[in-house]
Amino acid sequence: MTTFARPDTPPLESGDRLTRHEFERRYTAMPHLKKAELIEGVVYVPSPLRFNSHGQPHGDLIIWLGVYKVATPGVKLADNATVRLDLDNEPQPDAVLLIDERLGGQARISQDDYIEGAPELVAEVAASSVSIDLYDKKRAYRRNGVREYIVWQILENKLDWFSLQNDEYVRLEPDTDGIIKSCVFPGLWLNVTALLSGEMTTVLALLQRGLNSQEHIEFVQYLSQHS
């Protein structure tokens, strides 16, 4: 789809080096543009997204995270919402899971309805390991304190789940049953092999086990007591 800027505003183009203020000004002036990101001061405008290499896996991630969100009052889920990380970074992640700031979450919703600060968890669908998702964007997320970062590399059929520990990202490894458990969101369990193969019934069955776990029950109680 062709995108147009207002006559007095230059269009956003990949490779532009802009301040966050100028990035937002140009983005606002292009209402037909659905996604653009500022990463380490550089603009990225993605190509149209294909079904198998992005749309379907993105949908599966949202289903998994959405079921968790519904079962966990005080946790919020966003799909492709703009995040004001810092003055040089304004990404638009595929999925964001965050704790309500009134309950101790580290990000907040601004008066003009953007996420400001670092969400607890960010998930991205990447075409391959050469994507900016595993380089500049990962560094920006780490530096700003995103506590968990998931990157699903479609071409390699691989999923990396990073946990922020001592200001560095450490890759979480599946246990002997092939399960990764969130360090931030109790009960958010993932059968990685099932997700990669599109077996969403299996993914959701394991998630339900996580939601029934004592750790998730206690987390919900904690959030309820502080609401």
C-alpha cells in the first residue's frame, strides 16, 4: 500500500536518522502507514507481512499470551503497540505483556495512550537470525530493562527466550520436558516444540497446567491484594 505524508512533512523511510520527536511527527502525518519503528535512532519501515512467515505465528503468540492475560487480572496484553523506550528507541513490538503500573509494573500508559518505559515481556516474530530483532533491538530492550524477550525465528524454526539477569540477557533453556517457564509471569509456561510445529492444542493444554499451578494462584492473589 502506498503511504502519503502531509505536504509539509517528509515521509518516513527506512534508514532515516531521526529524533524520537521528529519520528513521531512524521509517523502521525502518515495515517495510512500501519507500522514503523525507531531503533537506536534509525527508522525501520517493514515490508508487507506474509501469512506463514509472520501472520500465522504472530497469531499463535497472541493466542498463547492472550489466554494468560485473561486468566491473570492486572496483566495487560498489547498487539503492535508503540513503546517509548528512550529518546532513540520507539519500537512497535509484535506482542507486549505488562503488569499494570498500579500493581507494581515498570511501564505506564501515557496521557496520549502510548506505552512508556520497559514492559516486563516483549515478543517478536523475526524472519531469521539476521533480523534487527536479535541485534540493535535486543540491545535497546536490554539497556532499557525489558525483563524477558522472546524472538521467534521463522526460517530457522527456532525460538529464543531471554531473561534479564544482572543487566544481561541470558537465554532460558527448555527443561527435560521441553518446557520454558517465565521468570517474571508465574504460570506462563511454553511447550516450545509444540508452538514451533503449530500444535496449539498442546501449547494451550500446557499453559492451562501453568495457570492451575500454585505459583500462578499466588501471583493472582498478590495482584488482587494490591489492586
